[in-house]
Amino acid sequence: MNTLKQTLKDYIHQPNFKKRLIVMNIGVFLMGFFLSFLIKVDLGTDPCTFMNWTVSEKLGILFGTWQLILNAVLFIFVLLFGRNQIGAGTIANMVFIGYIANFFKWLWEKILPEHYFTDMPTRAVIFVLALLCFIISVSFYINANMGVSPYDAMPQIISEKVLKKVPYAVIRIAYDFLVIAIGVALGGKPNIGIVLMALFLGPVITVVGKFLNKHVFHL
């Protein structure tokens, strides 16, 4: 118990904790917000969302509910084998992003004309802007360094505990392709967004990280 209290105390008193917590929460909210647009225009999302949205439709439950269930299962493995990757951001990601996306998708269906999301060129414009903003939002979340989602922690655990001689990048690519394959097997249709996400997420995370470290965290 004392060890747990000390761990929590050290976690809360880490440098820039409040700033990182704020940046992380902004990232989580905006990820769900812009994800709702990507789901509506249906031109592609990240691999995790692609699979989870497909599964949720198959099961007839909310995307946020299925995402929470899956992450709760994966969280058990992270708790056992990768506790160092758990933080406030882990819980925020697994609990809130899916429901935020569900809420705003419902809202857009109530207040915005459907042809915005189905007809060109508005569909393409919304897709490009939402994809860019979503990637930037992910960068905020990642660079806050407040823990990662159970989904993202799993390939790191596999790299550290199982396939130690295989480069992490290879494991991550294979992991994402497996998730995409599951989505396709369940009837999902991957689009250009998955490719663009893979190409631009890494570089944008690096650029945003440098900006945050210099102007927000002052490192």
C-alpha cells in the first residue's frame, strides 16, 4: 500500500504534470471530436477505429461501448506485463474517445445536412481537415506522456517480452495489419485514410512534440 501511495505521489509530482494532464485531455477530446467526422465521411480511419467500428456494427452496440470492452480486456495484459505504460491517459483514452465520437456523430446527424458527408467536394474537404486535425490531436495525446491506450501498449509489450529480437516497427506494422485484416474479415472496407494515417502520424507526432517541449513544457 505504501509503495502504491508513493508511486501515485511520484506520478502526480512529475515535472509539468498539470500541463501534461491538460494537453492529454485536450488531445483525447479532440481525437473523439474529429474521429466523429472521419466515421461520418467513411473514407478511412486509424486501424483500431476501423476494426472497432466494424465489430460494434456487427454486434449492434455503441462504438464507445465496444471500444471500452476491448480495451478493458487488453488492460488486464498491460497491468500484468506493462505497468510502466499505464497513466491517466490510458484510462482517458479507453473510456472517453469512443463515446465522444459517438456523441458528436449523433449531433452531426441532427444538425448537419447528410450530403455534406456523402457528396463531393464537401466530403473530401471534411475528410482532409478532420484527418489532419485528428493526427495533430493524437500527437498532443502521445507527447503529453501520460500513458498510452491498452491497444497501443500491446505491441510494445510483445516487443519487450516476447519477440525481443524483432524491431518494434516491424511488430507494430504487423499488429496494425492484423487488426485491419480482422476488420476486413468482419465486413469492413478499408479506405485511403488508413494509408494516410500510417504515412503522416509518425512525422506529425515528432513535429508537435518539438513544439510542445519548447513552448509548453519548456524542456
